Amino acid sequence: DLVPFDARPRAQRLALYGTRAQLAASGGPIEGQFALAACDRRAAVATYALRIDNNGDAPLRARMFCFGRKGQEVQGYPLDVAIAPFSRCDTLLPVRLHDVGPYDRAVVRVEGSDVAFSLEAPAPGSQPRRVPWLAAVAGSIALTLGAAFGAEAATPGINMIAAPSRVFAGVPLEIPYAYRGWATLRYALKTADGRQLAAGLTHDKEGTLKFNVPNAAGTALTLNVAVAGPFGQRSALQRIGIDANAAPSHKPLAARNTAQPPRISSFAIETPSVHAGGPIAFAYSTNASSGDIWLIDESGRLWASTPIDASGQSSLTVPQGAAGRQLRAVMRAKNGKQDAVAGVAVTVLPGAVVAQATAPAQNAPSTPAPPATLSLSKSQAAPGETITVSIAGAYDDASIVLNDRAGTAVESGDISGGQTDITFTAPSRPGVYYINANVTSGNASQTLIKALTVK
């Protein structure tokens, strides 16, 4: 509600030079004062003093108008006055009497998101002669307050330097800051023995200072911050301890906390170009206790897989049959029953490994080694029946995968060079399945496929 500056009747209030108002808004109380401060008859300028205390969270706008004796409205001051949230605005509003014309009162309208009120002050001619000193006093107060608040706003000050008390060696250090005033912030980070690690300056009033703490930084750091400008200087000194006993960056997978949700920080292919029959290397960062990396095609068919390692690096051999295909490397990280997945696309280029392997070398015997062959103990089986998969011929190892028609892996296993067969269990659902064998021999590899009917 508006509270008048004086509660006397209007006939007795004509001697007053202005009004004051208090408003209870939703964001916070708002107060306003508006008064005729001075009038220069020679320059034909009347000066009004305006003070707005905005304790709310929304900006306000003030506009000044002059009302003539017949009720006409003329804008007395051409510019709007903006009042920021949680701030005080002290300003002088000059009115050119020749441009405005005769008027009997000046009104300032203050508006915001949910605020609207007005303040009123008389015209210069409506003031009684017995109180001319009030205008001079009001002008002097307004000028003094404006100068005081302007100097206070321009004086440098440090609002916040949120440096941690301790930090690990070899990890990034981020320190939020905030300062005020017409100034520039300078900073310097030094070790306990005086070595300077970083220094610089910034004009941003708030932000974050970012540093890298080397492993050889010692036992403590010193951060010197100075805010300097024409109206003074403020400085702060903070000490930061360094803990050299930081936890190792790579824990064994089994020793990691499996209660935490798995997280994959990074996953990338390190091999510049991937060729069929050649290796593909992966680099990753995860907190998981176990997981795998798969090579799958667009239909979901599994071509190769390998487990993840605590070192953050794994590799596998791309099958020859994947030449020219657009595959996707998918990493699945697991902590207990929780898992996380990340993927990256890879194009497999054709390789000449098979042609080189089948061509006889200069010093090799004229009779090449017989190629490996794939055979099943039975091509038709009942659900749950055991099938023996055999590899005959010269080879180093073989990766066997039982896929359904959509290419989804149902069961998988490996046959090393010292073995010749492996057993699978026929799936419980009837249908046609495929046995895929990726056989490698030296630098050569080949993919063998056999169909299995379950009914």
C-alpha cells in the first residue's frame, strides 16, 4: 500500500516538496522518495531528486511526467530510469521548463513484474516562499548521496575466493572468484619455496581460475589475489595444501567399488585405419569392475569381442568377412548388476592378408598347407541337445560364435591351436542358427559358417 509522506489534508500538504511510498511486493519491500530538489530560473531548469530502494528480485522502471493545470500529460524527463534487483537508485531528473510548459505537479511512475505505483512532487511555482531552503537541502542531500553511492560502487572489493584447503598433486585445480568495483583482478600461484606456477589478470567480475598442479609442486601452494583500480586496492592470500598420496589413477578392476554406478569417461579407437584381418586397438577410461567390447554390424551381428582391462587399453582382430562393412564398436561396462554403454562407428577397409597367405612364398614349399575346415557333429538338433563344432587343418586359434538369424550372439567360445573341437548346446527356441568361426593362422584369417537347424 502507498504511504503518503504527510498524513495532513491536501490543503495543508501543498507546502511539502515531495512524497514517499512503501510497497510490500511478492519479491520484497520496495521504497520510493521523490522531491523537488532545486530550480534555476535563469537556466529555466527544475531538478527533481529520486530514490528507489528495490529489495525485490525483479527489475523496475521509472518514468517521469508533468501534468498541466488542465490535466494534460507531458513527459518531463525523456529517459527511463532502470532499477536493478536488490539495489538502490539515487538520481537527479532535470526538467526543462521551456520544453514542458506550465505545470502544477510532477509524477514518477514506477513499474515492474508485479509492481506499479507513483510518486508526486510539486512544480517549482507551487512551493511557498517560507520554505525555500528545503529545495537546497534536498538537492544537497541528493548530490551527497549520489556521490557517496557512486564512490562505494566504484571502490574495489573481493567478494569471494573459494580456494580448497587441500588438493592432490597432478590433478586440475579450479578456484571460483568474484569481486566488485571499477578494477582488474590479478593473480599469482606459487609453490611454498617461491616458484611461480601461473599468473595473469582478468576483467571479468566473476568466474573460475583454472590451474594444473604438477607432481613436483611440493607440499603447499600460495594464491595471491589483488583487485586494483583508481579508487583503491584490495588483496587476499590463501594457502592450499598438497596431498602427494593421491589414489592411483588405474586401480585393478576387481578392487574398484562395485556399489558405484558404472561410468565411461572416454572410449575411442586408436587404430588410424582398420583393415579386415588386422588389429583394432581401443583406449577407454571407466570405473567399472568388468565389461566387454563388441564389434557388431547394423543388423546386430557380433563379429568379434574382447574383455576390458584395468590398463584402459584392449585390442582384437577384425575378421576378414567384415571387409567393406560399417561396424560399430560397443563398450559395455558393469558394476554388479548395473551397466553403462558407449559406442563409436568404424569402417572396415579391405585387406590383402588372405591373398598374401594363400600365395606361396619364395622359400616356402610348393605344396601349400591345407585350409582349415569347419564341421558340425549334426546339422539338425533338438532344443537343449549338445553339438560338437570341429576345426580341421592348420590354424593357430579360432573364435566360434553361435548366432541367430538376426545376428545376435547366443553362445560363444574359443579353440586354441592345441584343440580341435568345442561343444555348444542347441538353443531352446526352434529355428535356423549359424555357427561362425573366425580362424587365424599366422597373419592370415578366414571366416567359416555352418547352418544349424533346431526343431
